[in-house]
Amino acid sequence: MTGSTARPDFTAHPDFTAHPDLAVRTLGGSVLAASDESFAEKENLLNPWAPAFDAGTFGPKGQKYDGWETARRRPGPDGALGHDWALVRLGLPGLIHGVVIDTAWFRGNYPPHASVEACAMDGYPSPADLATAAWTEIVPRSALTGDTSHAFPVQADRLFTHVRLNMFPDGGIARLRVHGEVIPDPGHLTGLTVDLAALENGARVTGCSNGFYSSPDNMLFPGLARNQADGWETARRRDGANDWAVIRLAAPGTIALAEVDTTHLKFNAPAAFALTALDGGTETPLLPRTPLQPDTRHRFRLASPEVSHVRLDIYPDGGIARLRLLGALTPASEQVLKERHRALRAG
Ligand SMILES: NC(=O)NC(NC(N)=O)C(=O)[O-]
């Protein structure tokens, strides 16, 4: 690596939105059910893109919105209005550090109040199963305004798998973001060859030289990148140095195979890359500077020592769609993950 050696730890950032959105569709989040979705579909709540709006686009049900929008409630026989709710399965279970409720573009039809509850249930519960769960209020009933992104920090030292968004009494919400730390189920990792760099296994990018076009965490997302924006892309470097990102692995382990994927990066793939293990002040080369082809999934066998952090250097700049580091957790890591999961699951 050349150039700046500063490595700010993104994961220690006080702004909770620096943590991944555990509910986003591209990490597997799903809106399982909602009280109503007459005007606009509940699934829009978890769209990964910024809410869009095209004024004067009317479908058979009214103005089109890129969000979840319910019908206008009318008092029932008892005079009560009731409220609307949407039930969300997080794509990845985790510790929730904050929630964003974004009423983008909903100006005359936003809900005046909303709240969020969360619960943890093992296995694959149905909406009926979840009705019997022990729900904890993580965002109390709070006032909302129209066309605004509302950030609510959350303090809860417990793992959650599902959230329920309530709006009072009705209206439209463009997006729900649930930011936090992934707490993987150790039963899905121990004794197996796993991707130690996968976000879904608890890995994170803790620092990078440049994230101008897209976040380096994107390299750790599941599946193949859908397009160039779905990976990590830096700005064009003009200083002769090179770009880099540091990945904190799911837990310390040994790496047996690295996949460096430049899919969709056709005119902006790096010319080469290198992988280095970082352990405190010690740097151990894992793969030397190696040429890369554009738009290609490259795989390299390697034999690594026990590793907790890996630096990916790219020369000189460009984009990486995905980085996979397949290997095994150490016995000590397996124990740490099991104990952390047990403690956070118990609440
Ligand atoms: N012009 C509107 O947006 N009206 C309504 N909503 C939609 N989607 O048409 C409403 O009543 O909230």
C-alpha cells in the first residue's frame, strides 16, 4: 500500500447509519405482512435505492409512490381509527443501533406518528407465529413530518430477527432502514468452510482509502453484483498512490481460497491487487501483487496463518464487485461466536 496509512474504523463511527441496513432487500429483508397496502406496496419499504418520485403519474389506484402507502382510515362503529403496521423479517439478525423512517415524497399523506417494535424468534416463523412473539418497543411513538428522513438511535443489547413498523393512523412511508451489527448464528458457521469476508457472517470493512462512487461494504454482500454500482468503486486517482480497503473478518480464521470479482467493471477494473493479513502492527503477505482482468471472477488458492483483518490493495484504483475469503474459523473464534450469540439471544 502506498499513500495515506490512516485507517479510520467505520464501525466505531457514532453515526449509526455507518452500520449496514439489516432490513434492506439486497441482504434478504422481507416485508412479510401489512395491515393494508391499498395505494402502494409494502415491499417498497426495503428497496435499496433512494426513494424516487414522478409527479402526475396516476395508476388505477391513484398517484404512484415508491414507498408503502395505506388507504385513508375512517372511524369504525366505536369511533376509533386504529392504525397501520408492516411486519419485516431482517435479512440478517443483529444488534440494532438505529432506525431510519423516511417519508420522502409523502407530503400531504405522511403519517403524523410512527413507532417500531422488534423481536427475536428462532427458525423460520410465519406472521401467525410472530403474533405470539415477545415484542420490545425500540422506537417509541414519535412525531413525523412529511418528505423527511427521520433517524432514531436505538439502545438495545439484544439480538433481533424481526421488526414491526407502526404508523398512526395511516399514510405513506417511503423507506424503513434498520442499521446494526450482524450477529450470525454460529450453528451455520462452525466446522464448515465459510466466507470469512461475508457481511452475512459478520465481516465488515473497517476502513478504506476512497468510497467515492460506492461503499466498500458492497464487496461483502451476498450473491453476484447486479451492476457496477453494486460493488465498491473508487474515484480516479491522480497521485500515483493506490486504493485499499481493510476487512475485519467474521472472526479470526484461516483462509484457503480468495475470490476477487471484477464483474461489470469493464473500463475501470484495477490493473492488479494484493492481499495482506494485518494483526496489530504486523503485516503478512497473503497474495502478492497479481494482475486482474476486467469483468472476471478470479480465484486463488492460498495457505494463510490465523488472520483477523485483511487489507485488499488495488492498483491503482477502480472497482471490485465482490471479495470472498473462504476458510475456517479457529476453534477459539467458534467459541467466542457461540458465547456472544447465546448472550445476545438471551437478552
Ligand atoms: N395525491 C395523492 O397522493 N393522494 C393520495 N394518495 C395516492 N397515492 O394517490 C392520498 O389520498 O393520500
